[in-house]
Amino acid sequence: MERDAGAVAKVVASESTQKQPAERENDPRRSFADLVPLLMERGAETVTKVVASRTGGLIVLNALTMLYASNGTVIKGAEEAAGGPLPFCLGRFAIAALALSPLLPASLANPTVRRCGVEMGLWAALAYLSQAFALITTGAGRVAFIGTFTMIEVPLVAGLLGARIPPLVWAATASAVAGVLLLEANSEASTLVGDGLALVSAVAFGLLMVRSEHFAKTVPPTASLDLISLQIFTVACCAAVGTAITSLLDLQSASTALAATAGAPATAVATVTSLALQGAIAVPGPDLALPPPAALPPDALAGFATQVKELITAASPADALTRLASLTGSWPWLQMAYTGVVSTALCLWLEIVALRHVAASEVAMVYTLEPLYSALLASLVLQEEWMIAGYMGAALIFGGSAAVQLGNIDNDKTETN
């Protein structure tokens, strides 16, 4: 009898935990913590139904490529304000992980999602962190050009794994690589270490794309957002470890400098002050010593109102960005939030949705448009001028990407599991 009662209890518990979304939504006992992931799941299901063909996937991929391209313009100067590319990367993924945190328990509870999400997170962490370190010693244009290795790597790896790569993809890849070379012809100087890290980043991004295509068909569509939440959380953890390691190295250099001042207190104080100003022994972050709102001088609010008015009436997009930065202070919270939530978490999730219908080799060709979009945004917002080679490169990139996307327009893939 006790055994039967236990079995009945298990069945009842299982049924209560496996309620349909509509039943859970109408459950009067639901809490806000339960409602948030439910609404996110509903939104994910809606988008998944809309993107149900190769054409839909290509439309989504082109849209998120524009979002990816906005990163360079948005973080222009923001990484320096955050203390370098690595602290900015940490803040970016920490905010994204926080935004997706309501989905984390569900992703950890599903063994398949847990395995796939952690692996994707590790590949993404290697890609983003090596890129962050590369940007310390190598110009962004140079990193963008080396990143085109992903275009070659993805069809190559996919071919080795048994996928059929049409000759058109290889021809378009060559055209796009040549186009990026022309577009970034005047890129900044670089170092061997920086170039090596940029290459590691490109390889990691390529492997991430190939594995993401596999996982997109392994994980149910309804769990795609859970998958991304765990991926982002894994990257945030790796970024925290990387930042901690660099901080320890900075502390070691600081202790070495202080050891040389033994017996000279005044020199030691001066050394500590100098190191703190350089950010060597201070963790980058907002100024926590700001006075409380009640202690602000009477003219502070008037000054803030003036800044808001100047932002609204800015003469150009570049001027608006400058004034927006002055409103948010020296710590680039808005840039971190945008790049973390919009142009990273949202884009990675849309990519997973699209990869159910578009091959990874074709996705790589769509992404060849990113340097072109980045250059266009920089030209419009930051007033950067193009050379003749840039226009030629843009034509090659656009032609190669368009050829792949339009070449198989009648061969829409049906959803497979």
C-alpha cells in the first residue's frame, strides 16, 4: 500500500510539473518568478514558428548581422572607459547572463541542454576572450580581417564532417575574403601575439558555428532560449576568471613595485597612488564614492536637464553618442547592456533558430557582410571616410554573400530534428 501511495504521489507530482504553458499561465498560484520564464518561452515559441524556412532564416541572419556590425560603433571608446577589452567583455556578458537568469534553472535541469549549452559557452568564451585580448595589441580592423578565416574554416570543417559544400560557396568565400582585404587595407598596425589571438578567435567562432548547427537540431526548438541562457552564463563565468587572472598579474606587478620602496614610506604612498590611477591595483568600476541624491547641489538637476535637452537636440548621431556618454558617466553601462543583451544574447539565440533551416557554411557567408555593415555605420555615425579600395571590397563582399543566399533560393530546407 505504501509503495502504491508513493507511486501515485510521483505521478501527481509529475503531472503538476509538466503542465502545459496555458495551464501554468492561468495557475493562480504562479509567482512573478514563474511568470517571467513562461513569457520568455512564449516569445521564443512565436519567433520559432515565424522562422520556419530557409528564406525566413536568411532574413533573420541578415538582420542580426547588422546588429553584430553595430558593436564596433557602439563600443568605440567604451572598452577604454571600462578599463580595457576584458573588463568590458565581463560586464557585457554579466548583464546578458542576468537578463536570461530566469531561464537558467530550466537549462541546468535538462541534461541535453546542459551538455550542449556548456560546450557552446566554452567555444564562445574562447572566441570572445581571445578577441578581447587581441584588441589590446592589434587594431580592430586587423582583427576583423583575420576573422575572415572563419569564412574558410566553416565550410572546410563542415565538408570534413560529411556535409556537401557547393562550389558556389567556395567561389563566394574567395570573393568575400578578397573584399574584406580591400575594405581593411588601411587597418592598424599589429603584433604577432595579437594576430595569433585574433586567429584563435576566428577558429573558435568557426567551430562554435559548426557545433551550433548540430545543437540547433539536437535541442528542441522550445528549449533554444534555455540553451542560450546557459551559453551566456558560461561565457560570463570564463570572463570573470580571465579578469581575475589579469587582476592578479596586475597585483603581482604592483607588489614588485612596492617592494622596491621598502624603507621609504613617502615613496611607497606615491607608488600606490600612481598604480591606483593607472588602474593596476584598482578593479575597474563605477565611482562608488558619489554623494547620495540628497547631497547633490541645487544646480545639479538643472545641469542634468540641460544635458538631456542637448542630447535631444544633437546636431548629428556622433554628437548624440558623445552627449549620451556624458549622461551615463565614465562607466559604459548602456554600451555593455546593448552589446550584451541585444547584439550578443539576442543574436546568438536568433542564430540558433536560423541554423535549423540554414547550413553553417551559408551562415558564414551571410556574416561576411558584417565588416561591410560596420564600415557603413562608422561612415554614417563616426564620419569615417572610405577609400576607393573600400568601395571595391564592399562590392566583392556583397556579391559573394548575395550569390550564396540567392543561389539556392528554391531549395528551402524543411525543419528537421
